[in-house]
Amino acid sequence: MAYLDNIFFAVVLALGVGYFALNVKKLMRNIKLGQAVNRTDNPKARWNNMLMIALGQSKMVKRPVSGIMHILVYVGFVIINIEMLEIVIDGLFGTHRVFAFMGGFYSFLIGSFEVLAVLVLVAVVVFWARRNVLKLGRFASTDLNGKPRSDANIILYFEIVLMSLFLLMNASDFWLQQAGVSHYVSAGSFPVSHFISPIFDGLNEGTVVLLERTFWWMHIVGILIFLNYLYYSKHLHILLAFPNTYYADLNAKGKIDNLESVTREVQLMMDPNADPFAAQASTDAVPAKFGASDVMDLNWVQLLNAYTCTECGRCTSSCPANQTGKKLSPRKIMMDTRDRLEEVSRNIDANKGVFIPDNKSLLNDYITTEELWACTSCNACVEECPVNISPLSIIMDMRRYLVMEQSAAPQSLNAMMTNIENNGAPWQYNQMDRLNWKSE
Amino acid sequence: MAEMMAQGQQPEVVFWVGCAGSFDDRAKRITKAFVKILNNANVSFAVLGTEESCTGDPAKRAGNEFLFQMQAMMNIQVLNAYEAKKIVTACPHCFNTLKNEYPELGGQYEVIHHTQFLKSLLDEGRLKIEGGTYKGKRITFHDPCYLGRANNVYEAPRTLIEKLDAELVEMKRSRANGLCCGAGGAQMFKEPEQGNKDVNIERTEDALETKPEVIAAGCPFCNTMMTDGVKHFEKESEVKVLDIAELIANAQDL
């Protein structure tokens, strides 16, 4: 009977972690729906990006207020999770504060966790106020109408509850330590929760033990629920920021990839010795279409980008098109890509692992041509993204589909392209007049 | 270039003029200013003249990869035939495309923007810049996206402006945070989508807030957009929009 608690704990832990693992598997399957792209070159620069940008949060502090508070929440969450290790061991083996033997160092750890927990609480409340009271532009935006807005608040409430439980758990533990209740070894320092513990005064020991156990259980179960909420929320960035910054494009931002399939075709056209029939034999190497109209046409890094996006909206707030009232919002491009990918994922799950065409696509059903044509390719969104997401690359791939597969460019752009074809300039000037400036 | 080749000479640098610099009346003045500086500094340079063609940048950014690669391969054949090694251009779009997108297609050159080239002439002592007409004037610099964010060139144009003894005033959004003029990504060649403002108006407001006498540009398209913006606010008599090359040529009375 004495082991019932521990067995129950093991089952809860296995369920929590196991279900999350299943979702991670699904996540990886979905990302792999994307086209191949090689992002393994120059590992040194990639590790450096990951260390500086994801671990070091270097791009977050470009906006100091949200940047510094984000670092508090991030450091708080990472460090307080060290406590998780102790909770898991205690839970599985029926011990209590198993690391207490570390003495002074343990006190230091617990003490710093408590201080961080308070800082996290403060930051999260400020975050909540920025969204719900101050209504900052990028959070009030219509991009977030509906689920994304409640999702963001749910995450903040979760964090408030988890941090409060952590402090209540310590406060009740401290009270029991003071009361000399057996099993509650005197360990740790409680710079914050010793101010809370008087709320238990007047209760009998049994009640406080019950409360302490309740907080402890709710804390661990809460964390497991939060872990599993990640996949259904925008909050995956806490994990995916790391691979996302590692696999991000290392080239100068101005460089847009040259489509290899097009290079082959152009070389064939320009090579007088090319045998067009010999070329036919290798057409299986040519992809079915140029550019992207749906998520499967994008590359896997772009799909990883979509899952990593946490909808902070720094991209959209710096986008020249968005600032001047156009429909384009780089954040919405990423959210649409993720939502469509999730739709495809549900389709695959419902059809025993095979995608059955649903007559929908990322283009038109999610992203309109009006949004795509409003982009100035200025790279402000790419520059801004704290985790190196590139909405621009998706916009460009979709423009490619519109132009090369559908010939659906705006009239004026068709005229520009005709001019380049005919006279080597985007305007209608005679190629032979190119040097006229010399004598004018 | 063909003439130099025929005489068995190789220029120090190939000047890629670009379509705007060749055909647009306003941008031609930038081309001529830059050429005057090159001649004054005794730089041996060549242009491709009628053998130059659009780099394909606007086609690529409009989504037409076919047309872009056709243009790229034709230009690369010409440049390689003349054994071009170093290319300078006054257009950040040409600069970006030649520098970043041509190498994979067989065109490997050292490509620099004219502000970088002028800065190197200055460092080598071949170019002297004196304030002259711009001494003490308030000049603000608009970062072209394809020079700045796209290729991390922020300092060369600023160094040149400071050498004019001018007062360089920064807009609230500058360098990596600079706002686009609205012309990039082939927008130059189409009407903007429905919105509540044009991008160039938004950017011109940034510039005018600094109360400048000159808005300096480093891109023929930014130049057009900012000039239109200044006209929109009817400030053209007080605020001039000039390329860095024009500033230097004017200061030296070339």
C-alpha cells in the first residue's frame, strides 16, 4: 500500500511524457513533409547562431522592455526546472527533498529558484497587461483574433499558476519544517515563501501536510499538462527555437536561392549542343512544379519555421507594407503555414497515414495573392525575428508559383518582365541606347 | 570594355551601370557624377555599354526565376568573356544580385557598391573629399534595404558623408532598423496594394523629421521614391534628394 503513491506518480509521469513524445513524433513527420534542403554546412556558424540567438537571446533585447522580461521568464523557467529533477526522484522513490544533503548549495538553489519565481510572476503579469490592458499594436492586431489571442493568455495564466504553486508548495513545506513534522527535513532557504507560510498558521499539521501534498501534485501535474499543451499552442518555440536557429539560412539576407530545376532548364536552352531528347530521360528529377502553392512545396526548414513562430509580431510591426495599411502581415504568413500544415496533418491522421487531396491549399485558402504582392522584400521581418524565421522565403516561393505555374502576376509586372525579355531592361528602352548617358 | 579588351588592357574595375543608371534621366545624373569622380581619381574603369543587360533582379523578386536565370547566364557569359574580376555598381539591387546570386551560376567576381569603392579610394588617398558646399549642412542617410540589411553595408556611405564635414543626422529608424522606401521586391514596377498610405510617404516623414537639407541615398530606386515623397510634402525647394556620388562630385565642383 505504501507504494501506491509512487506507482501512481510513475503512471502519471509516463502518460505525460509519453503523450508528448507521440506529438513530437507527429511534429517531425509533418516537418518532413517539406522539400529537402541542405542546411548542414558550416556547423561552427550554426552552433554559434544557436548559442547566441536561441540560448543567448541576443535578438530579443533589440526591444529592451520585452527582451529583458522575456529573459527573466526564460531563465526562470529553465532554472526552476532543475527542481523538476528532484520532484521526479521524490515522486518515484517516496523520498522528500532528496537533494537536501547538498546543504548550503541546496539552500542557495532553492533560494534562487524562489527569487526567480517572483521575477517570472512579475514579468508574466506585465506581459499580460501589455496584451490585455495596454493593448500594444502587435498584440491587438486582427492577426490574433480568436484562438491565437486566448492561446497567448492561457499560456500566461498557466505560468502564473505554476509559479504560484511552486511558491505555495515551498511555503507549506517551510511551515512543516518549522513545526518539526517528521519526513519534512529542514533544508533549503525560503527567501520568498517564508513570507507566505504564516497563512497556514492556525491550521493543524495534518491539514498543512495535505495542502503541501496537493500543491506538490498540482505543480508536477501542471507542468506535465503544460508540456502537452505546447504542441497545441504557439508555445513550441521554447523547444524549437534551438533547431530553428541552427538550421536558419546562413547566406546574406539579400540572397534568394537559385532554383536548381530552373538552372537545368536554362542551361539546356542556352547550350547549342544539348540534345533535347536526351534531357527528357532525366525529367523524373524535375519537381512537379515551380514554386509553392501548398505546404508540401515548401522546404522543411520553412515548415520548422512555422511551428517555431510564437506570434510575437515583431516582424509585422516592422513590415513597411503592414505599417502602411496593406493586408500583408509576415506573422500571418507563418501562422497560416502552420495552420495549413496542421490541417494536412489531421487529414493524414484521418486517412491512415496518407494525405487525401482536400481541394484546399495554402495559396488562396489561407494566403491571398494580395498579401503576396504587397511585399517589398526588404528583409525587415527576417531581421526582426528573434529566432531567425524567414517569412520572406515563403512569400518568394509562392510568388514563383503564381508567376511560373499560373502566369498570374499583376499586369504591370508582366509588362516589366516582357521588357526585360525584349530589351534587357525593365522599361521599354532600346538596348542600343544604354550608353547614351555618356554623351548627354 | 570591348575597346579596352581589343587593346589588350584590363580595367581596374568594371562599372556596372544598371538599367536605372543607363535609362532613367534622374539616375543618369548619378552615373555621370560617379564617372566624374572615377576620372578625377584616375581610376581605369570600363562599362559594358550596350552589352550590359538587366541583372534579372526585378524578375526574380517578382517570382520569375526563369527570366532571372536567363538574364544571369547571358550577363555571366559577357562578363566572363571580358575576364571581369572586380565590379562596382551604384545600384544596390544589381550589387546584391551580382554578389550573392551570380556565383552559383558561374559568375564569380568581387562585387562592391560604389560607396564602398569610394571609401576605398579615400582610404588609399586617391580621392580627396572636402566639405565645400555641404560643410555644416544637415544630411540624413536613407539605408537602402539591399545594401544594409541584405548585405550589412552601413558604414561606408556614412563615412563618406562625414568626410563632407556635414552634420550626419540619423532618422529614428536607421541601419538594420531602416524602413524600406517601398520600391524593392519589384514594387517599383507596379502600383501598390490597397492600404492607407504609400511606403515612400511613411519613409519621407522619417527623413523630414530630422529637418535635413539633404536626404542622401545610395540607390537609384530609393532616390526616386524619396524624391516623390519630398514632392508630396511640397518640400522640394528646401530638401534635396541626392546620391552620395553626387554629393561628392558637387563638393569637389566636378
